[in-house]
Amino acid sequence: MIDGVLLSEYLLFPEFGGLQVIAVIIVFSSLLISLTNTSSRLKGISRKYRWLVFSLNLSVALALCGLILKPEIKVSEGKKVYLITANTDFSSEGLNKINTKLSRASFYWLEPTTEMIESYGITGEQVLLSAAQLQIREPSIGHLVVLGDGLTENEWQAISAEIIEFIPSSRVSGILSPEWTQQVNIGEYFRFSGRLNISDAKSSDVFEMQLIDPAGQMVVKRALLNAEFFEVSHRPKLSGNHLYRLQISRMNKTIKQVLISEEIDVEVTGHSKLNLLLLQSAPSFELKNLHNWAAASGAKILSKIQISRDKYITKAVNRELPVSKSLDLEFFSSFDLVVADARMLSQLSESETEALINEVNKGLGMIVIADNSLLVQNTASAKIKPHWLHRHFQLGYPSPKEGSEPVQLSWHDGNGGLVSPRESLVSRRAIKFEHQDRQLISLVYSSKGEPLVVSRAQGKGKIALSLLTGVAGWSTSGDKSNYSLFWQAMIKQVARLGEMNPIIALDQRHSSKVGKAQRLCIRGGDKHELIFLNHGGGQKLKLSPALSEPNRKCAQVWLTREGWYQLSLKNNGLVEAKKAFYSYSKEAWHAQEQNEKFIASLNRVKNSEGQSRISVGDFTPINLWWMWSLFILSASLLWLERKLGHKES
Amino acid sequence: MMKHSQEDPALAIIERLIMEFRRRVRYQSLLGAMLVDFATFASLVTINVEAGKAILTSLIFALIYLVVTLYYNHKTRINRVNMVEHLNRNYAELEESLQLVLAKPESLLKEIQRQKVTDKLIQLEKSGELNRLLPKISTKRSISWSLSIIALIISFWLIMKLIQQSSFGEIDINEVNQSSDALVVLNFSRLTVSSPDYTGLSPITQSDLNVKVLEGAMIEWEVGTTKYIESLYWLGVDGKPQKMTYMENGRFGFQHEVKGSGFYRLAYFENKRLVYIGDIYTIQAIKDRAPKIKILTPKTTLTEIREKAPKDFNLKVLINDDFAISNTVIEVSVAKGSGEAVKFRDKVFKFSQAEDTEKGTLFTRKWKLAELEMEPGDEAYFHIKAWDNRTPESQLSKSSSLILRWLEENDEETLAEGIQIRFIPEFFRSQRQIIIETEQLIADRNDLESIEFEEKSHDLGYSQKDLKEKYGQFLGDEFGEGEGAMHGLADGYHGGEDVSQGEATAGLAQMEHSDEERHEEQHEEQDKASIAESHQAEHMHDSEYHLEDLSGASDIIAQYTHEHGSVEVAPLSKSDPKTWMKKAVHEMWQAEMHLLLSEPEKALPFEYKAYDYLKRARQAERIYVKRLGFEPPPVSEDRRLSGELDAILSYSLNQSAVIMSNNQEALLQKGFSALDSIPIDRPLFSEQRSNLQNLRELLLELSENRPVLINYAVILEKILAANQLQLENCSDCLARLKQKLWQIKALPVALPRNRYRTGIIPEQDFNEFKQFVESFDPEKNGNKQHD
């Protein structure tokens, strides 16, 4: 910004201070004095003639003033409003001509810092706590110029103007488009992805990215180039609320300089609520190990094992035994997942099979372990009814050699990652999935790409068929880590849909910052209470029905400090659900926040009516040729007058 | 006066004498003041008084001295009259008449006498006799003053110190009882640590109440308090107060034998309530380690003696212990015969020589094969046992076995592959144990002294070196270098190993997952970066250009190129375990180097790589053979379960899973969850308290092998004592404790869970939204009016 002298509302002398203008006045005065001399020369001449000479002298003086002072004239029409947002740099080119003190445009500052208030002399009327206040202060804005980072999409919705200009600030270094798994179950991998943006990077610069776990230890290290997309993952060790840290450093010859350091919040849940039904035509290691693993994790399991033609062992773990022994719809509706071998399914009666399939249509998940009963169907003996799984999965039979070789497994973990343990050689059945069917989704496949576990949708539920027989070998050999990962990936892609947490935090994680409002909603009835807990204590939030969302009530809280907050949903005094979220500092994820504001502001400029002009002030300089022309003309006429007058005398 | 003195030479002389006299007196005083000033300053600085205060005080003392000496010194009041008297008294030739020069003579006689004494005086002046009357500048008085001041200051300081030290014993008990609100604190502490006798260590004394001692040491406490209390109690981990002994000097004493790491507090009873004094203090117990046996000769596990070779066998062993070795034996089993007729004969030998070196004691023994009663075709198995001098029970270490084989003429060389398959699993556990201990060392860096950290790192480096050498021997390399004959193996790793767990450690499993992730086709950029990193590790040893290029340009180059200059990076065969093991040895070199340089963080990636290659080697040497023999046809459903087994009954069983509830991982998780609750200034609820107590017991148990954990057990104790998570005197204790729990915890086992929709709109929300939209459809709602 510059200082200047404003003469009336429409004329500005931008390059001179008060003293300089005084000096010019002295010059002007000198010219007037010379007029006095001429006035004596002009004695006896008519008044009109004298006024003409005076006017010519005045023109010359004004032209000289104009040439020296270079005035500017106001050009904009209508009310011009400047909205100064974060990171506006007035020393940059283009902005250095704006005079926030002298210009008659309205200047408003969105959440200025104390330093800005002091250095720019901002008054209370110019301070805005939110963008929506601008419309209240200036109901009709003709020309709006937004400087700095800009405004978010929500903030733009509260503002309207005929002409909108946006002068963006310099881009800051940071991570753009950050996305991460905000909630994982214990044992799962959480993933983070983003794009590196370093504002002053050269093409040859290499940066080091480190992911640091909550204990402060570096767990992932990678070399990156500027603008490179990257993805990292890690498996949290404990359930709870954790903070990872992502650091980007510039690799220098002597020093490693940390450029970016951002925290990543991850909520890890550690309780299994799965209801599992195991149906076995004979005791097997495969399902026995699955049973032990799930039981140790806290799942509720009912296991039915055939030990003779009409004899069964029924075991209930972490739950009560069912009252009724019949396998009907009501029985199956209490489970999230059924794991059964193919033979057991073929022994179910028609009504039981129908009840099972109907429940799968309603959302129940089923994993079928292939066994020799599927092979029997391919023999010449047709006395046994074809297994309905053949129809569903279009099974075929590979060559004996191909079908008996153990395979190395790979599977998707359901969070976008691929898992392929080193020692994962597992035996399989001599069966294959013959035809390519869009409805069949491969969950596990071999190193050659052959699908080994395939699922398909059945109504709202899913059925998966597994050709693997030796997965339990991982558990018995002590590799519980991979064993649990495998089954977790299978189950969470097939089992019944779980209940959503009734508590919803609407804002994106990296947008939850100190000093901002966090909107919280619940899906609940009138008797629900939402308790908001932070390190200073707890408060009960007042919920009000959401206008556009039925069965939902919302509240808003101001985040006053950085850290974890916990929400507790109570129903008649009992805690029904909990949710945690993290409030970041104001400076966190600045690059992404800036990017979002840039995009929203540029879109708004693009869509605004009227002409968009990029001009940095409401004054424009007067063309100096006019001054020269006036000076030359007036001086010439004066010279002529002198000559004529001298000759006459 | 001046005029008169100018006319009268006698007066001039007298004036001169007076001036000189005064000048000397003043000079004397000034010198004395300077000495006093210096002495005062020196003595104050000696007793640790601040320099500014010392300068000011010394100047004041000097000023006082100056004033006293100038004002009260009679010599400064000298004038003509008493100078004349002084001269008359000292010089008889003046005939007691010198006073005549002071006044104008009244008679001729006086005038004559006056002239006479004037001449005498002039003569005395010329001869220099008069100067003898002037006072000499002496430092004696100044020195005596200075010494007095020094003595005074130091005496005063000593007296004040003595008064402070003895002040506690003289407090009136009644006064204390009346004002029980005043805080009792410790003002004296002395711990005397006596190590067990067998260590030969002399007792040490310290004032710090946190102590690190050898297990079995005896600690004697002597503490004093600022106020008198009737009894002081010592409370250990169990929380039971044990009364301390009241000593004659007014302090309290206590003795305790250290059997393990723990913590303690001091407290007294007030109104039947226990009031704690001071902080919670730790006792870190360091275990006496068992002897370490390293076999120097022979270098290989299997020694074959051919028919024509010398028939003797040399054994050289290096044994070291924390303190001393009490006994060593060599147990030999000689196997004769073969097949079912093999017979074993056991013998016990002693070492013939023992020599103390810097690294331990070197034991040697030589045998002739005849001495072992061996014949061609026989085998002998040696192992060494060593006991340390720990009392009451010494610790035994046993070495791995050495095999001595006397070959017959027609014997072929023993193939090593058979031995390889038998021994490999032990090696994998050793590399894994090195990784586990390296991760622990990195996690405990902040809790260990730098010397201790370096020692542990070096120890791991030597272990890595031993392992590398053993693999090198197997590969036919001599001590891990070059080419050589293939020999058998020996496992020389001495660290404690948990061989019951077969699963990978945290870093190892993570390494597997991240390795596999890199090859995912969906993330090409990620693949490039990770491939660059893996190539970087592979080529680090090969390419010096890469080591010098710190700008990272070589990473970019390595990303798109592939070196084949070295055998180690030649295309690898999946079925060749030797190639994988060579790569493992290559990584072990780097790991060893960084461990010996006390850089375990840099060593860890190489250790992971080595472990990875060893696993690949193990996988590569597996042979999968199709099952041969009779393959029965699948059982038809008609025949299945057709036997009559009336004794088999159906039954139902109700169980609850208790597998996870009490093990270490579950306790860590429950403890962490108890620490993770919000708000942190709320009183602990009962379940939370119970979980924290269990966690504290777990940390105490783990601290036996990892003493640094005792500090975190203390933090838990403080939390339990405060009954809330937030501690007033330690703002970062909670964060540090949670970080340490994270470090201790192994990788978790994944849990089964329901499916969650990952689309933009959750199903439940979508249904609600759909209903909401449909509510505005006039067709569906019969043209109902909406607000």
C-alpha cells in the first residue's frame, strides 16, 4: 500500500505526500505572481483580454501541476467493497497501489490478527467474524474484490455482488487432497493419500516423506517429487484415539529441513459385535480355528457340528444357546454371517435352505467352504441332486495337476489395499470358477490371477465360495497376524451390514479446527441426549431437528481448543453410542484449506454476472498527453500574446 | 605562614617534615584499605557469595578501615608545636630550644639561641638525620586486619552452617503437634548400596532416592525430615507400610534387599491417615547375566578328520561373565557304531589352560583322538558348560554342540544340505530375536543412559556378526567372506529367545504388508517410489556414486535402471536358497556396521531385509511333492456316516471365551483404553482403576527384563494415587506412558466385523432421503398439502 493525497472524492495524487503538494502550490503561486506582472503590462487593456491572459496562465500552471503530480481520477461506479481474507500480501505487485486508508472504497477484514489490526489501523466496523456479516454491513455490493485465500463454498453462498473479482494469495506448501481412513477396526490398515505441493520446488528437488506413529517412531519412509501423488498405510497397534504425523522434508546435502508437518487423526475401534453361525458337516481344522479366533475376539458364535447321521454338537460362545433348534427364518435373522461347508448346505431341507436364502436376500452374509461334495456332482452318478452352488458360481474342474498345487494368495483388505503375505502357500480344492460373470467379485486370488474366493450379491446380502482348504495352517504355525487379516477381509466384505453409528460429525476431518463450528447430528428420538466431552469437562448439547433431514437432530459446537473431543449418546441414561473426533489447530492443513477456497472463489468469479476486471484500485491515472497538450497550447498562446502585445507597444 | 617559612629555613624544614609525615600516614591507611578490600572480597567469593555483593561488601569494609585509620590515627593530627616537641625530644643538640623558631624572639639572647638551633637543624637536615623520624610504611597492621576479616567471615559462615544442620533436632514436640498443617519434607537422604559379596564390589553411597542396583543388593536408607515426626514408613510395590528405624541422630533408617525392579514411597501417619512425603522413587534391578560362551576354535560346527590328517583336536573357548566364572566343564559324548548298533559313551573333561584377557577368559584344551577313545568312523559331540559365581544359586550357560567326526578311508564328504534343513529354523529365530531387541532398544533410547545404549547396540552388533559368520560358513564363505568349502552350522546366538511364538514381530509383519502394497498395480507412482527405495537398498553397497550423491538424483536414476554388475543382484531364482541367503548375509553386514556404530535405527531396515531374505530362502528350499500312493475316491453321501454308533449323543454346550482376557496383549489394550478416556481430570471409575492396576502389575513384571519400564510403572502409581489421569507435577507423563505402551504392544490380531457401506450416502441415510423426497410426490401422497 502507498500513502497519497486525496483531493475530493474523485482526485488522487498517489505519488506525493503533503509536502510535495505544497511545493507544487508554491510553484503555482509563482505563476500567479507572474500574472501580477503581466497585469501591470496589461493595464489599460480590456478586462476580457486580461481574463483571457489569466486563463492561459492558469492553464499552463495546471498543466505543469498535472505533469508533476500525475493525478488519478476515480473510475469505478457503484459501491466497491474489498474483502481481505487470510494471507493477503499487500507488498506483492498489483496490491501495492491499494490504499486502505484513503480510498473511499469499503474495506473489510475477515478475522484479522492483532498485528494486522495494529499495522493497518483497522477499526471495529471493518472487522468481520464471518463472511455472512459482509452482506449485513453492505446490503448491495456493486463490485466485490476478494483478496487473499478467498472464501469457502459455504461462505460464498452468503454473499452476492454484481461484479466479483478475486486476487489470490501465493500458494503455500502442503499436502493437497488429503484423504485417510478415519475409523478402522483393530488389526486393519489405515490409509492416507495425498498430493505433495511445495511452492518453491525445483524440478530436481527430492523430498522425503515420513509417517510417524503415535509413539514418535517413523514407520514409513519414502522419496517423493513435487506434485507427486502418494499413499501410505499402517496398522495401529491399539484401539483408541490416535494421532499419526506426516512429515515432508527437503533432502539437502548437509541438512534435512522439515517443510511440512501435519497430524492425522485415526479412531481405532476394538470390539467385535459379529454374530456368527458355523455349520459343519464334520469337525474340521479350518472352522475350528476360525471359531477360536472369532471367539477370542469377542464375537458371538453358535456352532453346529454333525458328528453322526442325526447327531450334532451345538456350541454357543459368548451368547446363549437358542431356544428353538429349527433352522428357520427367525433363527437365521439373529446372525450376521453363516460359514458352512458345502456338504452341510446340501443336507439342509428345502424349507431350511429356503429360509437361509431368504435371509441372505434380507442382508445375511454367507461364506461356503468348498469340499468334495461339490466334486461328487460331476461324477456320472446323478442320484444326488446337483448342488445349488453350481448354478450360482458356475463351477468347473481344472486338471488334477493344476487343481492340487498349493497357491500363493493375494486379497484386497476392503480399505483399498492389497495383502499378499510372503509365506502364504495354501492348499485348495480341485475346482475353479469357469465363466467370467460380472456379478462374481473375486475376493482372493492366486499369484497367477486365478480367483480362489468369489462372492456374489444375493438380494441385500452376499454369498462367497472359498476353494481354499489350508488357511488354518497359518494359525497353527503361529502366523496369527496374516490369518486374522485374511478372515477379517473375507468377513467384512460378506457379512451383514452393520449398524451405523447414530452420531454423525458432518464436517470433514481436516476441516475441524479451533475457532470453527462443528456440526453434530444424531439419528435418534426425543429421549436421546448428546453429551459433548472435552478435557475441561462435559456439556449436554441442545439438539434441534434438522430442517432438510428427517429423523435427524443436530447441534453446533465451537471448537475452542486443539485436541480430541468425545461424544456420548445417551438414551434414558444409558450410553448407546460413542464417537470421537479431533480438532486441529488453525494452521493445520492450510494448503488444502487454501486450495478449497481458491477453487470455490475462482468458480464464483467465473459464474458471476457482469464483467470481471482485474484492477487493483478505483482510481485510474489521467493520460499525461492531455497535460502536455494543454501546456503546449496554453504556452504557445501566451507566447503569441506576448509577441503581439510587445509589437503593439 | 608561607612568607614566614620562606624567610626562616627552620620553619621550612619543620613544615616539610609535617607534610611528609602526613603523607606517609595517609599512604599507610590507603594501603591497608586496599588489603582489607582484597581480603574481604576473596573470602566472600570463597563461600559462594555473589560477586556483586562481594565487591560491595569489600568496598564498605575498606571504607570503614580508611575512615577509622585516618580519623582516629593521632599521627594525622601532627602540627608545628608537637613536631617541634618531637624534634626536641629526639635531638639533644637542639637543647630543647627549637620552639624559639616558632615565635619572634623577644630578646637578644633568645635571638642568638634561635639562630643556634636553626643552624643545628639545618645541619641535621643536610645530614638526613631528620628522615629517621618519619614513620615507616608498614603492611603489618594491614595484613593483620585482613587476616582478621578473613577469619571473621569464614568463622561466621561455618557457624551458620552448623546452626542450620542441627536445627531440626531441637524443635519442641508440643509445638509441632499444635501446628500439623505445616508440610513435612525430606531434608536429608543417603542411600548405601551394598552389592552381593560374590560381586566383589565395594558399597557406594548416594543421595538420590532413585536407585539402579544389581539384583540381590542390599540398600540402606538414612533420611531426615524438616520437622519432627514420630515414625516414618517405607512402602514398596505392595503398598504395605514398613516402619523405619529411628536413629540416634534424629534420622530414620531402613534396609531392603532388592529382588526385582520396583518403586517405593515414604510416608507417616497423621490422624490415622497415611501422608506421603516426596515423590514415588524407583528401584531398577539389573540382573546378573549368565556367562557367555563363544567358541573360537574350531570355527565350524563339524570338524572332520581324515585318515591321513593329524589325530588331534583343539578347543579354544572365550567365556565372559559380569563378575566371575566359578566352574567350567567339557562334556563329550562319543558315538561308536552305526544304525541300531550305535553306542554312546559320555565323558567330562576340564580345560587345561585359562588365560584372562580383556574380552573374558580364554580356555583351551587339546586332545589326541586316542584320549577320547575314538576310532575311525566314530563321532564325538562336545559342549561346554560354564557356571558363574552368583550366590546362592549360580547360573549355568551351555554352548552349542560341536561335532568331531573321524572319517574312514571310504567315507565321502558329508553333504551340507541335510544339515542345512535341520538347522535353519533356529537361525530364523535368531535374526528375529535381533530385530525384536533392536526395536526395543530404539524404543528405550530416551530412557537409557548413552553409555548403556551404546553397550546394548554393540552387543546386538556382535550377535549380528556371529549370525552373519555362521551363515557365511554355511554358504562356504570363511567368516562370511569369500568362497570356501561347505561346512556345517553352529548356532552361537546367546540372547534370550522366545521360541514359542512363531508369528512375526510388529515391524516384520508391517514390512510384509508394505512390501506387498508396493506391487499393487493401482498405485503406479507408489510403486516407482518404493521400487526406487528397494533398489536403493540393494545397490547401496555396490555403488559408491550413490553413497556420495546426497541430492537424491541417484534415486531417480535407480528408479528407472537396474544394475547387473554384481552376482548378488543377478536375476534371482526362486528355488535357490543359497542366493537368498547370500543376500541376507549382505544385509547383515550393513546391519552389523550400524549397530556397532550405535545407530540401531539405521540398522533396522537392513535387519528386516535380512530376515525377509532368510524367509525366502526357507521357502525356496521347500519341495512340494504330489502325494503318491492310493487316492481313495470321494465318499458318496449314501455311505457317509452310515455306521451304527448308538453311543454317540447330540449335546449342546455353552462357553464363554476367556482366551483374550488375561494375556499380556489384552492387559495392554485395556490399560491403554483406560488412559485414553476424556476428560482427564475426572476421578477414575472402578473398572478404569482396575485396568490401570493390572497394567501396573504387568509393567512391573516386564521390568525384570527391561528395567526402563519401571519408570512407567511409577507414572501409573502416581495416576492411581491421584485418582485421575491428569498429574499436577508432570504434564507430559500421560502422553509418555501412552507412547511407551504403544511401543511395547505387538501388532494386533485383526477382529471380525460387520460390513459397512462405503458409498457416498449410507444406505440408512439414503432410505430416509428417499422417503423424504417421496413425501413431496403428489402421486404417491394423494395430493397432500405440505408446508
